[in-house]
Amino acid sequence: MKTLKTASGIIQCEIIQDGIPVNPTTYPFPMDGHRRSDEEINLWRRQPYILGDANEWQLFCLLQSGYRPQLLGTFETLDDAINETLNDNKKIVSAKGFGDLDF
């Protein structure tokens, strides 16, 4: 197991590639947003994560305004999922300050 330290907490996962947790031990499950704790929201908001195996890799992210993780894509290889995350910054990169909020 690998450990990814973030500003909001620690994420345990199988692999960390380019700062992206792959197969984390815990992650936001699709459920009603009111059941999600503030700690979980803060830890996973705009933190992409990948779930998968040798046949299929799914890229998820709990986007800024949502309380449910969104499936951002399904890929044949882990490298394809990582590349999508790194190349599609407009969806995932976190806001740096009030001037950078995306309403």
C-alpha cells in the first residue's frame, strides 16, 4: 500500500502515479450527498482517483460543486486514464483563490 498525503488528509491506495491514487482503499461511493462527512468531501473534492484492473480503468472525481463522484471516463489502460487526468485540467485542477472560482 502507498500513502498519498494531501492538505486535507491521507489517502491509502495500491499505486500513486503522477499524484493520482489508483485503487484507493476508501473512496467516495455514489450515494446521497447529505450522508457524506465534511472530512470526506474535503479530502476528495477535486482529487481524481482511478479504479480498475488489467481490463478496464475508470477515472472518477468529486467535482467542486458536487457531492457525488462523477465518472470522467473509462479506459483500456492505466496510462490512458492518467493521461486524461493530466491533459484535461479544466475539469479537475483545484481553484487557487477567489479569482479562480469557476461558477
